[in-house]
Amino acid sequence: MNQLGQVPTVSIYGIPFSKLGMTDTVAYVTEMVKSGKPHQIITGNPIMVMTALENPEYMSVMKSADLVVPDGAGVVWAASYVGEPVAERVAGYDLLHELMKVGESYHWKVYLLGSTSEVIQETVRRLGLEYPGVHIVGYRDGYFGPEEDQAVIEDIRAAAPDILFVARSVSTQEPWIARYKEQLGVPVVMGVGGSFDVISGKSKRAPKWMQQMRMEWLFRLLREPTRYKRMLALPKFAMKVLREKEKVTKR
């Protein structure tokens, strides 16, 4: 794969999901960091696809990202169902860890933004112990409003990280990154959803066997029943894909 060349993608309702597996994705993101130019990575799932279909602005954000990886098992299934399979699921949590591993050899600088004050501090502590070769040059929680955006941006710019991991709500995370990507000037900005909660120990990830059986959603629902309304997007997505097979890949 040539340096920042065209990534093979499958269009799922106009959103270009990368077909690359984890190893090639990490190599590609490494080239993004080396380029020094700002890039947005979205770890996409069916809930985000359904949100985009209902919200044109969110769809625009999804389409304009520099890389959309198939984080959700439903996306992997849909790509296979329409005959355009991806290499594998590239979960945001796993991609974060793989990038931290690579970052050790390059001594990358990383900034963490999002979640609660307690969670972010514990995440910083644990990642610092696990990846001592990476410099965590700054962090702050995700509880700030638009009036604080510029102060947050200035703090991140002053820290000059190679990668910025952002863990905020689905409705806020990607639009915020897209809006300020150029101002931030960070080579790689990636939304990581609930990854900080898992890293800090606040939440647990589904066992491997549940991940392999594409039942991670059920594990989350059993642990957090209040997520049921959000989870309704999953069967809606599956039914939509089943009904509209011929339309799914039309851009």
C-alpha cells in the first residue's frame, strides 16, 4: 500500500467503510501520523449509520472523515451480506491499543479527551503503565460546553500531540472532531466512544466468545439496561439492510 494511498472501501448507505484489516489499518494510520497533517478517524457502527440516515449533518461528518473503520459487528455483517466483505472487524478499543503499541517505538505524544474526571485520570494512569514509551502529554474530561471549546483546543495545540483520542457521546464526538480538526492541527484525531470506561475498569468488555459470535451488544444491554432505546437501532439497521440489499451500497 503506497503512502496514504486510496483505501479500499465498501459504501454502506453512502458511508465509505474501510475494508482493511487491523494490521493494514495500523500501518495506514501510522502514515497519517508521519504526514503531520490533520486526519479524522471514525470507528463506525450501525447506531452511527442510523443516526446519519436521520441527520444530514451527521451524514456529512461521516462521509468527510479521512478513515471510517468497521467497528460494529453489524457493519461487518452488512458488508458481507451485500457481497463487499471487509477483512475483519476493526474495533476502536483494539485499534487504540494497537496504536499505543506502535507509538512506543516512535515515542508518540498522545492526548486523551473525554469521559468523567475520575475515568480519564485512571485511564491515563493505566495506559502510562502499559505503554511507558508513549508520552501522554495532556488530558481532560469531556464535560465542557461550546463556550469552552477554544480553551480546550488551545490546550491541545500547546501539547502538540501526534494522536488525540476523544471519548464523548455519539451525538457530540464526531461532529466536534470534524468541526475543529483543522484548528486542532493534530495528525490523527480518533473517536473512541466508551473505550476509556473499559480501560479505567469502570466498565467491562464482552468476553471473547461473545465478541466472536457478534453478541457484544447483548452483553452491553444486560449490563446497562438503560441503553435499550439506543440499542433499538441495531435491529432496525439489520431489517433495513435485509429489505434494501440493492440500495445499501449505492453512494
